[in-house]
Amino acid sequence: MPHLFEPHVKPVDIAELRPTQMTVGMREVRLKREGWKAIKAERRPDFLGRHMVPVAIGPKERLYLVDHHHLVRALNEEGIRHVLTSIVADLSHLGKDEFWSVMDNLSLVHPFDADGVRQPVTALPREIGGLVDDPFRSLAGALREAGGFAKVTVPFSEFLWADFLRRRLERKRVMQSFELALPEAMRLARSREAAHLPGWCGSSRQDA
């Protein structure tokens, strides 16, 4: 299935965008809100023009957000009602079941809850405000920003890192002492335990 990457000329109402994941890192959303507030009012239209959000067109011409959930959630919470979109796949001709099968095979959907457990696609929220917080997704985002792993084009790569960390760190520790959990996450990220993950920056030496 070729990716079209065709821009929608007309701004799309955020309320019309359906998420393809169940969680976000709310810490990362807060940081993006702060970043938006720091942009001067006259430069905000240019920012929105340079940050088109990718969507897939599904049955009944519904638009499914396939990336940038954190940005869209942040903009929505800041009162922004419309964004520009780019179409990465037009699957509007498919029936519902086939649509989700194709989305899954293209890695354009990630229906995992805040505990990292896969759920049926029927459990996906119908609007951006329905995304719930996953503190390990926040930790993975902070880890990448700190250089713990490289940014890559692998879909939902931060969620793979989040699940890796979830299995090795206590949720309570991450929620109550985020800044203290980050160095431990960095140690784990540089270890060979994480060598299978996208963007790994550790050493491949046997004695590492």
C-alpha cells in the first residue's frame, strides 16, 4: 500500500481526528503545551503549516491520526481547534474489519493500554481527549531527549521503549520520582538488554 503524503488544503477539525493509540505521556504533552505558549502569536500559523499531522482515511471517510498524538493533544488543550493534515494512506474503500487488518499490518495502529496490554481496536478512544496517561511513555520520551536512544522512523518506537522500561522499573517510582528514574532508565537503555530496540545507542562489545 503506497503512502500518499497528500496534504489537505483545508484545515481539519481536531474533533474529527480518531486516535490510533490509547495512551500518551502527559508529561510530554505538557512540554509541548509550554512550547506552543512560547511561540509568538504571529508565528503560530507558520508553525501549524510546518507541522501537518499524518492521517489515514478509513471507512465512511473518517480520518485516523497515525502520528503526532502528543502534539494534537497539546494543541487541543491550548484551545486550537483545527490542524493541517497529510494523507499517508487512503483505505476508505475497505470494510471495517479489513481496514483494521491493513492498519495493523502497516503498523499504523497501536492498541495497547497504559499497562502495555493489547486491547481490541474497539477500545481505541474516539477523540484525542480520550487518550490516557502512560508514565512510561513519558519516561521513554524524556530518555530519547536525553540521548538514551536515537530518533528513528520505526512506527511507535517510543512505545517499544516504554514497554521495555515498564518491565524493569516500578510504576510508583516513575510517577513519584521521575527525575530519579531517568538515570536508571538511561543505564538500562545503554545496556545490552535493550540492543533489540530501535535506535539503541549502547555498546555492542561483549564486555559492555
